[in-house]
Amino acid sequence: MFLARYNWLPWLASDAMPLASTVIYVAIITSIVVVLFHRVVKPQNNKKPASRSQNTLPPELRWSVAQLAHSFFTAQFDFIKEGFRVTGSKAFRFQLRKNQVIVVSGDEARRTFFGAKSLNLYEGFQVLIGTIPTGLNPRVLHGIYKRLNNLQRPDNLQNLLPQLITDCHQKMNSWDNLIIDPCASLHDVTFQMIIRAVTSYEVAEDTRLVSHLKYFYDIIDASVKPLHLWAWVPGLATFYKLRASMYVYWTFHQAVKRRVHSGVRRDDSLQQLLDSGESFQCIVGFMMGLPIAGARSTGTIGTWLLLYLASEPSWSRAVHNEIKDLTTTYRDFSSLSKEDIMGSISAIPLAAWESQTPQLDLCIRETLRRAQPHTAVRRNIGPDLSIGAYTIPSNAFVLYPFSDTTLNPTLYPDPLRWDPGRTVVDNNAFIGWGGGTHLCKGQRLANLTLKIIVACTLMSYKIDIVSKNGDVVTGAPVPDWNDYLTCRPRGDCTLRFTKCRE
């Protein structure tokens, strides 16, 4: 989840981002539109290479360029589902501009997809998704992982725990209205916590600055579709993304610069990076990349975790009692006032959070299965590769929808039901944190963040799913799997937080 999509910003390696070319773009838009018009209204002529066997490639989804691009980027879950239905196959292919894309499914495909060394994640994201800088040196990625691993060392996370809990508690207390849009308000909470964990004390303490960063990160995050039919046509979206990128870059650039010049030492991620001798550019890139990589995905799972707990009172009580038992183990809960509850949660050590919350662990695992609208992408950088009866050509892109596993009734009976206590058919089939050699690099921090959000909520509030009119809604909401950014609930759905006393 956290870093599962590897949303590294393509411009984090440069100190300056050119603006002049934006003006030139306007002059060529008209001619581009004319050319595009003649291309998008007719079906593609996707001839197979003469040297390749006609029987080894998956069946082709023969739609027009416009229909393919629009469906793939606006309703990807439905598009993939329809592709399997139309072709009647476990794999199908289509063209996105000059790129051949193959969608696969089934147990063998899952194992090959996550295990084959020639299926490269970074190449896939660089071209098809556009969220990794082109030409990124593998040693740079290794350095990123190393720094992230250092950040998640037990001693670092233990020191970070009280600050994360305080941030979560204060953010929730700042809500003017306790009937909230969970896909907005809870994402604000996780963003604040991730900023605290991976950037600097000064940035995290400035709530107004964090709010501005969230606004600009949302602009960047919403414009990561480079192969969308019109995405390469410059316009306002390009300008807004450029402006947002510059603001984020400048914010962290200034934060690092001020720390270095002030000589002040802080117990935060920035100080660790400075002490380890990392370059100025590398530190800014690290601080820019991680919030977009982790805050959205963690926020989505945190949102759905609370929605499901609100819809299942028995599990909500079980998790509440589990957390309460932990607080009494490490601090006398009965003698605390309501205002001291956060102090009691802060007294729980990291080891207990990670090993003594089995009920909450089950809830997180089931939420990762049920509400993660993810389609993994790879590029075959090796020779042709076989998956079942089909061949994946060299340089082709391969997609594997998580729904092929997570909504599979053989692996998860009654898959649309959120059931943390369900019997596990095959542990190896769980891909909530990724699979193979590409497991989530920030899993430890993400898991801790989710647990803190649940603990701060259940120990201070009673939560209910309500309609816009304030009427309690029974039953769990349904995720919109076509909404790849926030996986919003379908229909009328808000969360009501009612302050409670123990």
C-alpha cells in the first residue's frame, strides 16, 4: 500500500522546472486537435508482427482509440471486467497509442506476474502511469528503500509514536462538524501523520502549511494519466500540475535550507537524512515523494477501515476492547479522565501495537482485500514470456487487477462481504501488501498509522454511517472500484462521530 504504487515525482531530481514552454504549447493545440480528430474516430489497425505466431498472443479487444483510452482511464475496473467478458479469455490485449498492453488473470498469471524477474515494475510505471522519473538509476531506488527502512527501525518508530497519536487526536478535534465526508477528512488526518513521519518538525507543526501541501498534492495526484487520450495536450491541467509541483518542491527546499543554516537539531526524518550525509537534492526528493506515495493509499484504507467498523458493531466492540485492554496493561485506565485517554494510548509501546492487536490485524487485512482498487503494472524487459497458453512479447506492458484475487469466490467465499473472521483458503494468495519481490516497502509505518487512527477514533467516539439527512444507514457501503484515487463509497454515505465517555 504505502509505496505500493511507487508514485515518485518525475521532477524531484531537478532544482528548476521550466515554465517558458507552457506559453508555446497554446499555439500548437489547434493543430494537435485536428490530427487527433482523424485518429480517435476510427478503430485501430493493430496488425500482429508477421514473425510472431498468431496463436500465442491473447485475443485483442478491438475498440477505437478513443473508446479504449476513455474507458481505461475513467472506469478501469469496469473496462477490465468487460474486456474479459468480451474476449471470453483469461487474458486479453489492447493498444494504448504505440504501447501494447496485456491484462492477465488466474492463479498461474498471478504467480508469474509477481515472480518473473523480467516483468519490471519501474519500467511499467515510467511509461504507462508516469509516476516514476524516466531513467531512474536502480541505485537511487536502493537508496530510497534504505532510507525508508531506517525510518521504520523500531527505535525511530517508538520515538515517533506519541507525535503521531497527538497529530491524529488534534486533527480529529479540529473538525467543526462531527458528521464528515470520510474520503476528505480522514485523508487529511493520514496526510498530517505521513508528513510528520517523513519530513520535518517545522513543516509538520505548521498546520496551515500542511493544509496547503495537501491541496497541491491532490492536484498532482489527480493528474497521473499520461496516456489518457488528451493528457499530452498542454492546457490548464498541465499548468496547475506544474504550479503545484513547484510549490511542493519549494516548500521542502526551503525547509532543508533553513535547517542547515540554523544549526538547530531536531529528532525527525530530516535530521536523520542530514546526519547520514545525504545530498541536498536527495533529501528534498525523499521528502517530496513519500507523502504522495503513502498518504493517499493509507488514507483510503483508513477510511474504509472505519466505515466497515461502523457497519459491524460486533467487530467495532472487539477492537475497542482490545485497545482498552492494552491501555490498562501499560497504564491505569480507570483513573484517567477522558482528556487523558490519548495519554494512555501513547503509553502503549511499539512492540504491543505490532504484536498484541490480533482483532485489529484481521480487520486491516480484510479491508486491504475488500477496498483497494489497484491494478498492478509491469513491463516485460526480457525475452518473450509465457503465461499459460499465451505469450507476453518483449516490451509489452502487463496488467494484473487485484480484484482477480481479492474478489475471487474460490479464495474468498462471499467476496463482497467484509468478514475479518473468514477462513483463509490460501495465505499465499493474499496480495494486500503487494506480492513477490515487490511487497510494500512502507508496510510497517502504514500499519502503525492505521492502528493509531482506529484507536484514537474508537477510544473517543462512537461512529455511525449516516445519510445526508442524518439517518443511520445499516449495512456496509459499497466501494467504487473505478475510483482509483480514493475508492469512494457509492451512494449517500457519511460518518458521524459522537463523543463518548468511558
